[in-house]
Amino acid sequence: MYKGFCEKLHVETTRYPSDIIISPSEMTPELATVIRTSEIMAMRKYEELINNFYQQGVPYNRQILIKSLTEEWQMYLQLPFSETYKIVCNVSNTLLLNELEIIYWSILLKNKFEGTKPALYAYFTAFLAKSNLNSDVFPFEICLNSKIPNFRLHYNNWQLVFDFPIEITVKDLNARLRQLNEDHIKGVKDYELMVRQLMQIPRRKGSNVSEAMISEISVDCFGGTSFEDYEIDLLLDAKNSPINKLED
């Protein structure tokens, strides 16, 4: 009787890799091997995912969303477009974000933040979006650990400080998608208007309209933006937009 009673009071002291109280000094070689094996399997899974991502190609609509998101976030950060675009592309390509995840991510990026570097904030919010829309994000976490040492620790601490919407609904996602697409369409229409207006400006030899007047008309019509500046922007976008090829 007493023997059976003691067995019932037995406390299991075995620790597993998932226990956060295990320190590196407490790990046995066998336990370290188990953890290392899971990380290797996660990295192989990530390599498989990224290979599929490259093979399928980058959808054009995805790049439209990224460009609209960059233009919006650039205004908030007060950074050059190229620098902001590089951050957005690196983060979205590392986490292999699809269109839905980018829309979700863009909602999170609208929250004000202080005390966190833009690139780190972008990784945190993108990983949060990925986690909320997917059940298995361990391969991405392992990848981020290789880029940001102790990523999970920093990510958990960041979550304790910043407050985000508890639930983002389908209605919120649809509204955000509409807004990002409208921003892109507006930019295209502005460019088409500029071309039409410029074609109406007489440039024939012997014209009574001086070059100074042409320049003045251009500024008045397009809010201070010259056609040359717009051409430079387009060339920059073409250079930065990886439609068929992703940036490293």
C-alpha cells in the first residue's frame, strides 16, 4: 500500500528541449543532439520552401503591393525610397511573404514605433504576420536566428512593449488591399496625365513659346515634378523591382 502511494507521488523530473528553463550548461550531449537535429531539419525545410518560391516566380501583384507599401512607409520613416525599398524587399523575401501576408504586414506597419531600428521593426512585424497566418513558422525562426542572434528572445521582449490589434478581420484586409491598389493606380494615372500634358506643349523650332515658359508650364501642371525626375524614378523602380529575380 505504502509502496503504491509513493509511486503516485512520484514527480517526473525529465526535461525536454521545449523547456525554456534549460540552460546551455545543463544540456546533455544527447539533448543537444536532439535540438541540433530539429534545427537542421527546419533549415532543410526552409531551403525547400525558398526553392519553391524561386521556381514559382514572383507575382506582379505582389510587387505592386510591396511598392505601394514602401512609398507609404517611406513617408513615415523619412528615408530615401531606395533604402526603404531594400528593407521591405529583404524582409518579405526572407520570410517568403505572399500577397495576403504582405497586406497583413502592412496593417502592422501602420502602428507608430519608437526605440527600434526600422529594419528590426520590419522583421518583427513581418514575423508576427507570418505567425498569425501560418501554423508552422519554425523554419523561418531558424533562418532569422542566423540573421539576428537570439531573434526569439528579442522578438518576445518586443511583443511585451508594443501593442498591436488583437484581431485583424477579413474586412480590414480587404480595405487595406483596396487602399494599396488605389495608391498604385493613382501613381499610374498621374504619370499618364504628365505625358499627355507634356505632349501638348509646343516644342517645334520657331515656336513663340520660350524654354523658360515650357519649364514654368511643366512645374505648374505637375506640382513641381519635372519629367526628367519622373524618368529617374521609373528607372530606379525598374532597377529595384525584382519581378523575375529576387534580391539577396
